[in-house]
Amino acid sequence: MIKASLRGLLQRKLRLALAVIAIVLSVGFLSGSMVLSDTLNARFAGLFATINENVAVQVQPTKESDNGERVLLSAAELEKMSKVDGVDKASGEVSGQGVVPFQSDTGDEVTTQTTIAAGTDGRDPLGLVELREGDWPHSADEVAISANTAKLAKVKRGEQLKIFVPQLGEPKNYRVSGIVGYSGGRDSLAGEALILFELGHAQEMFYGKRDVFANASFSAKDGVTHEELKKRIEAQLPAGFKALTGEEVTEQQSNVLGDQFSVFQIILTAFAIIAAFVGIFLIYNTFNIIVAQRSRELALLRAMGAGWGQVVGSVMLEALIVGGVGATLGLALGAGVGALVERMLTSGIGLGIESAGIVLSPWAVLWSYAMGILVTVIAAFVPAIKASSVPPVAAMREVVRPDKSLVGLTITGSCFLVPGLALVALPLLASVPQSTLILAAGLGLVFIGVMLLSPMLAKPVVRLLGYLVGWGQAGKLGVRNSLRNPRRTAVTAISLMIGVTLISAAATVTESFKTSLENDIGRYDVAIIVLGPNTAPPDGRTGYNPTAMDKVSQLPGVTDVASWHITLNGALGGQPYPGLAATDVAVAQRMWKMETIEGRLGKLSPNEFVIDDNLAKDRGWKVGEKVKVRIEAVERDYTLVGIYKATPTVSGPLLAEAAVDDFAGGLAYQGFVSVSQGTDVAATVASVDKIMSDYPGVTVGDMSAFLKQFNQIFDFLLRAITFLLGVALIIALLGILNTLLLSIVERTRELGLVRAIGLSRGAVVRMVGVESILIAVFGCLLGLVVGVGSGAALSQALIEADFMTTIVLPWTNLIAYVVTAILFGVFAAVVPALRAAFLNVLDAIAYE
């Protein structure tokens, strides 16, 4: 049986080729994401290992103090630890975030992945940084910069360099006293900018006092291990600090970046699973058709003594081989794509890290083969069981048995669809706990129900579509061929339905959100918006100095200004809440026409706050309630004094302006400007932009620019989803192509007969084309119905939560999807149609 299976597999290799391609694409998607992630992680681990190559032990703070101030090492504590037995050299480290240099010629900010700002006294005991020319900084108006920074800023030693430091709130000019580099003759470690301030000046800027350090690093004397030195230093650690070996520090730093890449990998893996799920239907159809074509062969094997298990094993062996070959090729494809993307990231967009080949981890290999083989075996299981059920007497007949009735499948599909619709309606019509999970479960059941009902739906839908494209004798034959086997038509169409469902659902939600935002913003008295940089999360250390708004308020026609301070590192009532904002609520109420539901808004006193009605409902809070609010590391008791109506534009907790003192910095992240009727908004935007020009990454625009920016974000997300689903759509296209090719082989004799009685080659091409278009459009329509319905349900849920105000169908997108489906059908039909048209008539008639 094994020899028979292998011999048959070689004879049918072309029929299985498209199934292999489906596995290659889905496995390539998965393995590519894993190879990319593993390679980047290894690259950054090597980078951090280089940075820490002379670090035996590093002392770090465990947390910030109870009053929110940063825990710092004093010079005396550093001196004490430096005298621990086994310490060779000690280095205290001073650093700050949000520092940005400007280009000397254009005045624009330097564009780089990151900027390292540190303090130095002219010594680097650990030998990572070395002076190349000039001198170290010795005063508060001098800096030393790396050779890469000098190149990026277009500045030379002795010239002035404008630098923005968040703690100063304004840019300041510094004299470049020297140019430095890294050990080994490197200008940078990863394309970053490096700025070294005079040590005392850096300590005063970043920490507010001298003779303190954020952490300290120690090298070990010969013969002292890192673990041994760590234990000795731990005995001298001041309160609030911990000791790590150099290897532990490298792992810690690598894990921070690894966590960021893991999110990216999870997203890619999810789309790879979708592609593999779509591939199941292609493989199922392939084996199902091949088993049907081999019915006489399998029956003869049964008649010759082959058992039930041997026939099942024969088909599963073929599936195992197909899956193994596909997984191998997919792994190779993924490794190549991962290496290409990694090279683009490390060399093409400024990461500055030399690419040194790919990392192919055992996990990447294991998961690739697991996906490829598992998907194929699952898809081939039902055809294998069907093959084993062929009775030996069927060897004497040409047709084994008719198709099964669709009644059972229809009843099963209804059992999923009806409860699914009920679950979708429940959270939309009534207030219930866990409404999001209920809605998601309902949509899932609806999706499964429609898939199971698709064979039953195929006949009426395809027959109706046939009136549009089935004119002429060839068209009618194409319609009848599509109706001949509704199961096969449905399974082929489901592959396309899955991708269209996800894309159309996303398009419906994004279009509804864009329209809701546009309608909502038109009601407010806000003309100009100031947005902080998107290069770092808001916490008070990125953005603009709120005193700049004092200048804005003096511009002609300006009636109101408001600065919003935002932090993602906060908690509300003991639960993390990323998005606490502090502002003048009285001004916000005027600008955004905030509707008071309960209590009061207006000017807030210290330790007072207001929230929107949805948040109040979720937490069960009433006006007058005492709530613990944590900002960064500071936790205080706040009093809830007002509840307002949530809108798509304004929602969440708003704290009194006094809360800014607890933020990590005093910079505002957003700003809003109102102007009087008749004011030249464009001229005012230009004036505000000029005032904000000293603050890196801050952008200024009117409301139309704000809407355009948001629309671009949503359009980009939709394009990204469409692109990531591209593999699934390609597999769906291959599924239609594969089904038609195999059905042409199955109907070879029939095609010979219709050609013999006068059907022309052109008519045969048109017949196959109609069949392909009907399958593609049927799958597209199923996807549109489920996708638009799901998108509308999600949008309605967001309307109930006051995140949206209306549901809008993306008609342009939907029409484009139908047109694309027709083109898919035409393209998929080309090869099968030509093969059918150019069959030798006599050979086809004699075919068995």
C-alpha cells in the first residue's frame, strides 16, 4: 500500500501542486514572522552584549520612591560600593529622556531612532566611549557629541548646537567641545545620537541636584566572577536598589525590545493562522476531488484485500508528504523573506546595525512543520474516511454513490446561526455584563453558521447570479456546472468569503468611525489643534511648554486656549488606566461643549476630577466619591465632582491642573485653540506653528488637518489589514483555480462529448469562465453579508459606548471588492479554460 501510495502520488503531483503552494504560503507567513523576530532579537542581544561587555555588575533602582521622586544613588554610596573587594572600576551613570538636537543648517530636529543624553566628567572607566577630537565638556554650556550626531546635525567641533531638553522647557544653544566615538572605531552603536553634558549640569537638569546618579556599573578584577562580585555588592546596597550581573542586564534590555517585537509577531502569526485556515478548504477540496476520481482504483484495492485502515493510511500518507514538502518549502520561503525584511530594517531605515545573517530557531522549524503537516492532515481526514468507505463492488461501476443530502448540514448550520444572531442582538438591545465577549461569541457562531449553510445557499444565489452572466448556451452550461455540486462550490467560495468578511468588517467600522468623528468635531468651538510627538508615549516629558500657549492667546482672533497634560502611566481606583489627562476643565467645557450629567464641571480645585458617564457606569461611581488616583508613582485621594456625557472626541477622566505636579515632567502633550468668527484660521495656524517650532515633534493644524491625519491613520490600518490578508486571498484564488483544474480532469469525457456535438473552443472558455466568476462572486457576497453585518454590529456597540454616532457603509470599498472578485474569477479561469478548450476531442471521449 505504501508503494502504491507513493507511485500514485508521483502520478498526481501536478494535481497536488496548488495544495503544496497553499501550505508554502501559510507556513512562509508564519516562519517569516518568527525568523524576523528571532533575528532582530539576536541582533539587539548582540548589541547590548557589546554595550555591557565590560560590565560585571550594575546597580539599578527597584522602583521610584513613595512620593514619586526618582530613587538616586549618592556620590558617597557609589564611593562605598566602589571599594568592595573585587571591584576594578566603578562608573556612575546620569541620563535623561526626550533630549533632541537640531540640525545646524535648517533648524529642523535631527531624525534618528533614539537619542542618548548623559553626563560625563571626562572619564569612562568602562572604556565604551573614547574622545576623538577636542575636549570633554567642562561647563554648563558645552557638550561632547558622537561622530554620528555631528554628521546628523551637520555641526563641527567649536560650533553651536541647539538642543531641546524637556526639563528646561526650551531649546538651548551649546558649544560642541569635542567629538567622541565608541570603542572599536564605531561612530554609533545602532544609528543613535549621543550627547554628553558636563556631569554637574546634567545632574541638575535631569535630577534637580548634583552628586547623584541613576545607576552604577562595576567591572571585576581578574579572578572574580560576576556572580561573586554581585553577592559582595548586594551586601552594600542602599535601600531601593538591586544588583544585576552584566549578563542579566543584557537579557533585561533585550527583553524590553523583545516584548515590543512579540506584539508584532503575534499580529503576523494571527494572519498566518487565517491563511492556513483558508488553505484547509483548498486542500480539502483537492483531496476530496482526487479521492472521487480514484474511487474505482480504491475500490479495486479493497477488492484485492486492502483493509479500511490501509486505505485511510494511504490517503493520510499522501497528505503527510504534501504537508511535509509544503512546510519545507514554506520554511525556506519564510527564512528568505524574514532575512530580506530584517536587512531592510537594520540597514534601510536607520537602525544602523549591521546584518549578519538570519537566526533560524528550533521553535521556528517546529511550528512551521507543525502547521504545514497538521493543516494538511486535518484537511485530508474527511476525504480519507470517504475513500475507505468505498465498497469493493464499486469497482464494477463508474459512479460510487450520489452526493449526500444537504438537510443535515442545513440543520446544523441553523443551530449555529440562530443562537449566534441572538447573542449578537442581546448586548445591542439590553445592558448585560461581559457584552463584548457575548458579541464576539455571537459573531463567531454566525460566521460558522453561514459557512455550514453555504452549500444550501449556493443553489439559489448562484442561480440568481446566473441570470446576470449566464446568457447563451456556454453561459448556461457554466451555471449548471456551478450548481451540479453545491458542496464543492461552497467549499471553494468559503476560502474567499473568509478574507472578504474580515476586510469588509474592518472597512465598515473604520468608515463609520471616520464619519462619526467628522460629524462630532463639527459641533465644537475648536479651530486649531496642537499635537505632541508620536515618537514616545506621553508622560510629561514630551510635548511643549504650556507657557507657549500664553503667547498663542495673544494672537489676533484667539478667544480660548487649553493645554492637556497626558500620561499613560496611571491608575484609577486601583486599576491601571492609560490615559489620565489634566487640564483647565472650565475651558475644556466651553471648547468641547461638554454636557453635565451630574455634579459640576468648571474650574477644579486640587485633587478633584470629573469622568464621563460610561466610565461612571462601569465603575459604579457617584459624585462625591473618594477615588485613589495614581499618576506615575504618586497616589492620592481625589474627589469625583462631576460626570459628563461621553462623545467620540472627549471621554475619560479629567484631573485638575494641579495634578501636573505629579507627572514625570511639565510638558503638555495636546493643545487646543478657539478663534472668533471671521478669523483667518490658516494665518493663525502659521503663527501658532512658529511659536511651537522650538518643540521637537510638535505639529500644528486646523480641524481639517486633524481629520485628515486621523483618516490617514484609519486608511493605513485598513490597507495594512488588506495587505496582511493578501496571502489568504491568494490562497482563495488558488483554491478556485485548483477546483476548476481538477474538475476539468474529472469532466474530461464530458468536455470531449460537448466538443464533439459542436461546442466551440471559445464557448468552452466562456463556460469555464462563467463557472469561475460565479464561485468567486458567491464567495465575495457571502463575505460581504457577514462582514458588513459584523462591522455594523461592532459599530452599533461602539455607538452604545459613545465612541461613534453613526453607522456608514463603505460603498466604494464594497463595490471594489465585488469587482475584484470578478477579476479573481476571470484570472482563475484562464488556465483551466485553456486546458479544457484544447483537449483532444477523441482522446477526451475515450478517457476513463
